[in-house]
Amino acid sequence: MSSFDSWLSKRIDKTKKAGLYRTLRTMYSAPHSEMEIDWQRQTVFSSNNYLGLAGDEQLIYAAEAILHEFGVGSSGSRLTTGNTIWHKNLEKRIASFKQMEAALLFSNGYLANLAVLTSLPEQGDVFISDQLNHASIIDGCRLSKADTVVYRHIDIHDLEEKLKETKCYRRRFIVTDGVFSMDGTIAPLDKIMRLANDYHAYVIVDDAHATGVLGRNGRGTNEYFGVNPDVVIGTLSKAVGTEGGFVSGTKVLVDFLINHARPFIFQTSIPPSSCAASYVALELIERGSEKRKQLLSNVKYIKNKLENLGFTVKGDETPIIPVIIGEPDASVTFSKRLQEKGIYAPAIRPPTVPHGESRIRLTVTTEHSSTQIDHLLDSFKVIGEELKIIQVVKS
Ligand SMILES: *Cc1c(COP(=O)(O)O)cnc(C)c1O
């Protein structure tokens, strides 16, 4: 082995010893509640396709029509030849969906976060960031000119403490996920907005998991709480079912980002066909309150049943249902046993979650049938008893 490879192998071995080694699985079918994973049929309880839109025929038709007209790739960055009428249409649609003045598209949510967080602050500014914020927020803060102060997860008192401690900074940006991706908790945006007002801070929300899911029309945490943060970031890759990220806010904000955000300036834009699919998805989402009700009733049902079995279940009423197992090895075994029963729900381990809180992270979609859900719950009972995660339940 070359010295290069042996150096890397040693580091991989360390990862393996810590029980944190990861491998890829291959999907051989479209994203629905049942998929061919490594040639095995599995019921999937881990996708972000909350409303089943990723495989929706109406989106496929919309994308196909534009694909024939505009081709496969966009051919340039937005500031050169990559800005089609479909990019503009979709941005207008996102702005009206989010009920903001304007919106700007990015290749994905990760880059949307990097774009905002690296371009907005100047030297002498500070981010006040929730402890469990998504990796793309953490990376954005690190790459920026601002300092970062972390507050305890959704702890409004600690946030106020941090606001008091950071009075020497020029500008302060409170930055938070709307719905936290690993804990399924909802950020208390109403309280955060009130504090921001009292302490003259700006609020940036990453609504990746709330878009399409929370609020009467699925607009996200801003609709859920009836508030207007300064910047709302989101992704089209979760409930919307397509790909792309966005930032919504004022026209001035969008104008600023077009001129200052490097991930916007130096990246080829997403294909117009994808924009067309997203456009249709947003129409369906706004009119989809029945689907959302069904989604949240699936969530309630599963959470109640798991808690009654004796599992520790985290989170608020969102489609993300983290079931705490404890040690990384036990979580991996649990996930493997689920797979043997035809259920795909990966174990989430450190560094993604804190030590001792390794978990099975379930997600529910509108495509899950009651038969699939009951099979999930039966399997959790059997495996939970077997691995002594819960006590034997006599029935
Ligand atoms: C998934 C996710 C992102 C990244 O979005 P992509 O479009 O997949 O790049 C950003 N923030 C949060 C909170 C997410 O869950």
C-alpha cells in the first residue's frame, strides 16, 4: 500500500474501532415508501420525501416538458447564460409561497446556507447559533468573518443570556433550524423573534424540514408561528421532492446576495426542468392541507405507540421521529434487525448526534400505509425486547 493510502487506512480503522464506519447503500428503484435497496425490497422509514412528491407523476410531466424544450443542463451560472425564465418563474413562486418580497435559488440548501452566512456579516459581527443547527449552518458560520456563540438547543433563556453577553458586537444574527433534522424539534420562533426585537438582533431561519410540512399552507415555521424572520432559507430537496435551495426575504437582500454570495456567483444554476417540477410541487403543497393533516396524524400515531411500548422518543410534532437506542453498536444492530424485517431506517451516530444518544431516526411520509406502519411498530416491539431496549410487554 502506498504511504498515502496507508495513512488514510489508519484513519479509517480508527473510525471503525469507534463503531462509526459508514458505507453506501444503492437504490434500484424510485423514491416511494417501498424501494429496492441493494436488491432487497424494503419499506423505507428514512426518506425526506414527506409528501410523496419526489415520484409524483405531475412533477415528472412538468419536468419532462421543459426538458424537451430547454435541454438537460443550464449551461452556465445565473450571471452568465444559466438564468432561464424557469429560474425566474420559480423564484417568484417561492417568494409568494413563503409570503416574502423576493427569493433567490441556489443549487441546494447547503450552499444557500453557506451563501447567506458567509456574505452577510462583516468583521465585528456575531452569530448566535443553536447547538443542534445543521452542519451547513455550522460550516457557514465557520467560513464567515463573524464570531460564533452557541446557545443550548431551543433554550430561550440561554439565548437571552448569550444576547446579553454579546452586546459588544456590532450586529448580531440569531441563526436556527426551523425544524431540527436529527431531533425533530421545532424552534420556538415566536419567542426568538421577540428576543431579537428586544435585543436588536436579526433572525435567520433554515426551514429545510418545515417547508411543505408546517403551517396551514405548508409555508413553514414562519406560517406556523405567524412571524416574519429577516431571512428564511430552505431546500426543495425534502418535502418539495426535487432539488435546489433558496433564500427568501426582501428585494434588497436578494439584490445583495446576487452581488456578494460566492456560492451564487460561481456555480452553474440547476436545470430548468428541475425548476418546472418545483413550481408544480409548490402549487400542490399550497393546496395540500389534507395531505399534511394525514401526515401529522401518522406522526402522532407512531409516536404514541412507540412511547407506550417504552421507547424514548424525541422531538415535537414533525415527520422526524428519533428513537433513542443509546450506544452506536446497539443502534447499528437495531437497524440491521429492522432491515431483516424489511424495514429501512438507518442508525444515526456521533458525530451527527451526541454520544449516548445514538438513535434510529424514523421519518414518516404520506405514502406509508397503515399496514406498513403497523409492521414497523410490531418490529420495534420485537427487536426492542430482544435487545433489551424496552421491557418485555405482555399482551
Ligand atoms: C437537508 C438540510 C440542508 C441541506 O439541504 P440540501 O438541499 O440537501 O443541500 C440544510 N439545512 C437543513 C436543516 C437540512 O436538513
